Amino acid sequence: MKNVLTIAGSDSCGGAGIQADIKTFSALGTYGMSVITAITAQNTMGVFKVTELEEEIVAAQINCIYEDIKVDAVKIGMVSNSIIIKTIAQCLRKHAAKNIVIDPVMVSKSKYKLLRPEACEALVSFLFPLAQVVTPNIPEAEVILGKRIQNVEHMQEAAVAIHKMGPANVIVKGGHLPGDAVDVLFDGQKFTLLSDVRIATKNTHGTGCTFSSAIAASLAKGFNIREAFGAAKEYIHGAIENSFSIGQGVGPTHHFYSLYKRAGLVD
Ligand SMILES: Nc1ncnc2c1ncn2[C@@H]1O[C@H](COP(=O)(O)OP(=O)(O)O)[C@@H](O)[C@H]1O
Ligand SMILES: Cc1ncc(COP(=O)(O)OP(=O)(O)O)c(N)n1
């Protein structure tokens, strides 16, 4: 069994954050562990309150895990302030963490700021150089670069520019552009583009969290970055295709559809 860690925020309604990450790790046959950075009160309609944890408890959680357990990959999601970001970087360096996947979470789909604006610089300078891959969506890449991204060519330029900030690989996700869902991987030398038909659904809560966690689980299993990208794209497609409505707003993706189907729990 491969062990995968998520360092992220808790989502009370279970569609994004730590909860989505652990569901993804399990669905992909890996063992999931968590370091919680913040607690969010959110549901399908939005984020209503956030409490950030103290850096001491964030560091203690990371140290406890690395001092006892072999971590095959680690995914970093919501880290809302620069003190927590610096603490995580310090801890991961100390433990020589490998297969680090960074999803630079900034704003929820409901427009709530999950990263303090002044912390973006710390995220880039302290965490990006440690990453095996960074996975910004279009609005995140626009904030990081201070530039509009309106088509696939712009996404490729953005991937090259973000690669210069230190990560080994960059995947710019195209979920926010109209048309097919095209994502761009740049490994420092060449591009790999993966395209999927856009699934017509409003239930896309947690797609970015799920996608980056699927990459982390795949890297933990020994896939190279291109294989991990392919596996994650396939996983997110199935998860969105089988997404469902709970509550009144944006529902979650489905992590266990094939399992439920086999057990006769879904049609
Ligand atoms: N409606 C959709 N149909 C198919 N794939 C999608 C859809 N929306 C997003 N994706 C894919 O889901 C992944 C997450 O992308 P995105 O939604 O851009 O991230 P985020 O949740 O961080 O905003 C990407 O692989 C993207 O191409
Ligand atoms: C605790 C927490 N972390 C991250 C997010 C953002 O999730 P993401 O997959 O980028 O997309 P949406 O959830 O905004 O659809 C979050 N909401 N909560």
C-alpha cells in the first residue's frame, strides 16, 4: 500500500478540501492521511466562515506523520497565510519530502478568498520550488502571473512562465475556459495537452482538489508525471460525469461510482 498525505483545509460539506482528497486517495487504492491547515464552514452554496489553525499544530501534524510513516506523495491544497506556508516549507524540507503536488487554491467557486492576497508571494517563493508539479486553474495562473489567459496558447505561455518559478512540472487546468476541458502540462522541455468533452453539469464542487489528489496518488504508485496526468484526467472525468446534487447549490463529484455500481447501490 502506498501512503499519500494531504495538507489542506477541511470542507464541512465534504466536496472539496481534505475530505475530497482522502476520498480520491482511497478510490485510487492508496492510504490517505491528513494535515489540517484551516477549518471552513461551507456547503453547496458557499463558504461562510474560515478559522486558520496555528502554525505549531500544523507543524506538529506534519512532523508526527513523517517521523513515523513513509509518505509516498504529498498534496498541498488550501494554505491561507504566509506563516503556515513558511512552516510547511520548513517541515517538508526537513523531512526531504518527495512527490510534492501543489494545488495553489486561492478562491472558491463561490468567490470566497481561501488565500490571503498578501500570501501569494510566499506560496510561490517558499513552496513552488519544492514541487514535483503545480496545478493552477486559469484564475489562479492569472493572479500568479498578473496576466489574462483566454485560450490554450495563453495557457502554454503561462505554464512556461510558472515553470520558471521553480516547480519541476506545471499543469494549467482549463476548466474555466469555454469549450472542451483542455489541460496543459509543461515539463520544462515539452508540452502534453489532454482534452475532454465538457460535461454539462453544475455539480463541480471540488474538481481541482480531486484532480490534484489523483495526481498525488498516481505519483505515489510510481507513475511518471505524464502517466499521472493521464490517470488524473480520466479519474476527474468519471467523477464529474457521475456528480450529483445534494443541497441547493453546486454538488460534489462522485468518487466511488464504479464501486457503488458493482454493489447495486446506483443505477
Ligand atoms: N465540466 C467539465 N467537464 C469535464 N472536465 C472538467 C469540467 N470542469 C472541469 N474539468 C476538469 O476538471 C479538472 C479541474 O479543473 P478546474 O475546474 O479548472 O479546477 P478548479 O476546481 O481548481 O477550478 C481539470 O482537469 C478540468 O479540465
Ligand atoms: C477547504 C477547501 N479547499 C479548497 C477548496 C476549493 O476547491 P476547488 O476544488 O478548487 O473548487 P471549488 O470547491 O471551489 O469548486 C474549497 N472550496 N475548500
